[in-house]
Amino acid sequence: MKRFFRIAGIVILLVAVVVVLTSQTSTTTTQKKSKTVRVSADYVEPKSDIIYYKGRVFVNIDEDKISLRTTEMYVKKVGDKWKIVEIPTKVEFTFDGGNAVADKMTYDLDNKTGVLTNSTVTIIDAKSNEKIIVVADNLSYDLENDKYSGTKKGGVSITKGDITAVADRFEYDKKKGELYLYGAVVINDPKKGIKMTASDAVIYTEKNDMKANNVSIELKVD
């Protein structure tokens, strides 16, 4: 019986923390659509300006169309509102039109922005409906505007259909269908029979048209 009441007390505490997080996130986000942050976890430690979750942590925000799974998470207050989510351990992150696996992650509840560390990100391109897979050390994302950018020591690795590319840095505008590559760029497009190196390049994702500067090209001719 004592064990039953202890478990019931933990469940009630978790629910209470979710309600507090939800209400304060919703009511203090000025001039933005209110949202409900739903969190479940094996353990929670709430304080006045930070909530710590541990164990089987699951987060869902319907309004942002995101969910994530991890084993450790902090939600921090900025001013009078819950704003920053920090995840210091491996995380599985699902968002509208894509998903990611990363060693670390941050997420801004107001702006739908954040950073993924040591991540593999898969995005469904809006123009071609192909998957774009990016492997990067640091990847910044802006889900509100569908923009992504990142870097990787030794080169960011990008795959889109048959095309593979490596570059020091990339920027991707999903709405425009433009993928920019900067620094030590190498692009291999077997359908076009082209292997290209360049200082910088842009791929227009709808038809995989390209532009580049300071180029060296190998053409495969049958």
C-alpha cells in the first residue's frame, strides 16, 4: 500500500510539473500563438527557474509539430517564462518534414530555433520531395522559416538522391529550394556524369541545377 501511494505521488508530481510548464509557456509568450508542452519522464526535479528530467524522457509540442526522446533534459526560464530546452545526451528529434539524431541539442520554445551537436539530419525537400541527409558537427535550425546551416571538421556530408557533396559549411533554405555549399566543395552527380570541386556552389533542389565558382570538373563520357 505504501508503495502504491509513493508511485501515485510521483505520477501526480509529474503531471503537476507538466501543467506548470504548459501554463507558463502558454501565458507568457507574448504576441505568439500559445502552445502546450507535454513532458513525461521517470524522474523530475523542479525548481523556480529550471526543471530537470531524467530517465525515459518524451516531449511533444503539437503546435510546433515536434517531438523528442532522450534520457536527460533541462527546461530553463528566461525572465518570467519557460524558454530554453537543453539536452546534454543523445536525442531523437522529430519535426515537421524531417528528423534527427544528435549527441546534444538546444531548442528555443519561443522561436523554434536551436542547435544540434554531432548530428545526422534527414529533411524532406519541399521542391523535389527527395530526402536530404546532412551529417554535421554543429547544425543550426530555424523551423519557423525552414532554414538550416552547419559546419563539420573535415567537411559536412550531404546526400540528396544520387548526389553526394562535401563542404566546410552549408546553408539550406527549404522554402526556396536552395542548398549553398562553402569551402573545399566536392560534388558528385552520377546522373549528370559530373564530379566537381569548387570554392563555393549552389544546388537548386527542384531539378538539381547547379552554379559554382573556381571550378574543376571531371566529365564521364560514354
